[in-house]
Amino acid sequence: MAKADAHNLWERFKAHEASVLLFTKVPHVAFTNNRAERDLRMAKVKQKVSGYFRAEDYAHAYCRISSYLQTMADRGYNPLIAIQMALAGNAQTIGRE
């Protein structure tokens, strides 16, 4: 006999309680594991609004810039400061401090 979805979820939570609640104990663990999906969402919205990226190079540039800004935001930098740092040539030294 098949079990209800809620029962299967409860059994999985019991078996993996430490992993399920890890985000409550370790600050750098995200509540969800869909960060990649969230990171791609803005690129998809841009693509839908404009219809497409005119060239593959533009799509790559958009992804690289948005990735840089997201990384800097995760490190606590204001986006405008991050852009100024990149234009001043300081962007490559950020991870090597």
C-alpha cells in the first residue's frame, strides 16, 4: 500500500533531521538549495523582456557582470562600490586578500 506524501516527507525528515536543520546551526548554509535557480531567474526575465540576447557574447557578458555583482553582494559590498572597484581594476584582488 502506498503511503501519503506527507507521511513520506515525515519519514525523510526523521531520517535526515541533522541535514534538514543544518541551516539553523550553521550561518553560511542556505535555507534552500535553489540558489542556482534564483541566480538564473534575472537572466531569464531579461531575456523575456528583450526577447533575446542579440549575440552570445552579450549573454556571456550579462552573466559575468551579474555573477560578479551577486558575489560582491554576498560579501557585503554595495553594488555601486563593487562597480567602481571593477572599473578601477581592483576586482581581481578581492578573493585573494
